Amino acid sequence: MDRKISLTVVLFALIMVLIPISKADIGFTPNAVNVYLWVDKTQYNPGDTVTLYFTIYNARSYNITIDQVDIKTPWFIYNKDHWEGNQTIIINKIVTAGRTYSGSTTIQIPNDGRATVFNSSASISVAIVTSTETFNEQVAVGMSDPPVHMAVQAMNVLVLLVAVLIILVVVCAALIAAAIFLSARKPQEAYPPPSPSTP
């Protein structure tokens, strides 16, 4: 019996040791180029500026050359005579094996209707272009719910008031009709009691 308990304790301890190791490996791939992206805030409003950070870790055994970083936002469009919502950062740096390259850039969220179509989040696409291959990643950008315009709120109150007014008019009309009906009825005259017959 003691042997079973000891074996159970040893297995449990082994599991507890292996779980943190496996969690630490999430997001890291050995012998690969690992790209990490994050933004400076958890939530943004239309018109805010997003600071996008990126780190490129060369876990390979040889050097790589990062040519550029291409960024494309969900509100990427062709506006009149130019493209909006994308940018290219020229890097041209050699990242040796086991080393990192980090950088950042700012992205302006438009304050027109393009940013309000995203209910709670939008994703910014980032492509890391090296001399031999391209690595595509995305980072989520939390978007706050757009404020309700005051005219919409005023219209909702107005509709509610009109509905209450209609109900009151119907109730008052029913009461007036009932009063007219009751007042127009002639009261029934009571028949006189039969007179006692005289002998």
C-alpha cells in the first residue's frame, strides 16, 4: 500500500514539473524564426494611435537577413489617389543565430465609419520578409463599442413618449365613451305598486 502511495506521489510530482515546461514552450519553435507581436493598450477608440511592437527571434543555426516588415490593417483601402491602412518598414538587417531584432511603429485608427464596423476586435496583419521567405502573423486590436449618438437616444425617448400618449388617449376615449353611454340610458321607471282593491 505504501508503495502505491509513493508511486502516486512521484507521478503527480512529475506531472507538476512537466506542465510548466510545456507551457513555457508555447510561442517558441526551435530551429525557426519566431515572430512576436503586441500593442500598447488593450482597447482603442476610433481616432486613437496604436503602437505596434514586434520582435523577431532567430532560433536557427544560421544568420537571416530581414528585408522589411509589411503591415496591413483591416481598414486598408484605396482612397481617391492613394492607399491607406498599410505601411512598409525597410529594415535590411542581419540577425545572427540566437539573436533578436525588435522594432515598433505607430498606426492611426481612422475616426470615420471604417473603424466602427469592428464590434470588439480587429486584427492587424504583419509580414516579416526575409531574403528567402516571408513569415505572416496577426495581432488583435481591441476596439471599444462606438458611442450611441444623442439623436438616437432622443428618438428612442420620443418613440416611448408617443407610445405612452397613444395608450393614454385610448384609455381616456374608452372612459368618455362609457360615461356617455351610462348617462344616455334612461333610468327605468318603477311601476307603481298595485293599488289595494276596494271591496
